[in-house]
Amino acid sequence: MTALAQDFWQEQADEPEVRIDGRIQPELEDAYWQSVYWSQPYYCADLSYDDYAPAYCVGYIGFAQYGGRFEEAEKSLCANWVRIKGDSRLEYEEALPAIRAAWEHAATAQVEDEEEELASPEYVASQRQRSRQPAFAEA
């Protein structure tokens, strides 16, 4: 193996494999955050979506990668931020609220998806119909 090939494979070994296995839809998450980032409590008017986008990405991809509690993954999320920050003007401490918000949004979306999967559409429709019927017999 040539030295160039060894360098290439060494670089690949350093990069963690990212698998999100359909737990989130990055395109939908990005579209959501692009439409609401300016309304968040941590938003700074001097910054653009391009500054926040990597933080949101770390949050929702991090949730898909690690799951569980945010606090348990925070160290890994910090490392991910450093790796993908790019041209964002946010420091990690400034990015942390956006990372957490994206994590929590992804977690909430997953719970909603799981609840929908638990009940068949026929069952949901029957329960809706049943709830419209009076609970007592009419005289």
C-alpha cells in the first residue's frame, strides 16, 4: 500500500461512521429550523441562519446517533460542533441552546412518529367515531 493510500485510509478511520437509520429526516429538520430560528429565545439579530445551521445539525443528527438524554451525549455533541462548525460565528457556549433545541425537537418528532405507528389507522378512526357517540343510551 502506498503512503498516499495509507494516509487516505487513516483519515477515513478517524471519521466516525454516521448512521441515522431513518430516525430523523434531515431535510425536514433543516426546513423547520430555517423557518423558526429567528423566533427562538437565544436568537441574536446580528447572526444569520448560516451561523445557527451547524448547531441545529449537531442537535438533530446527534439525537439520531446517540438518543437518550441530552446531558449524556453533550461531550460528543461538543466534539461534533468543533468538527462541523465551519464558518459559523457561534462559540460552543452560544451554539449549545440551538443544539439542545434541535435535539429536543427531533426527540419530540420521534415520539409522535412512534405513537402513530402503534395504532393502526382503522383503530384511530374507530376511536374517533366512538368518541362522538353519546356515552349513555338515549331514552
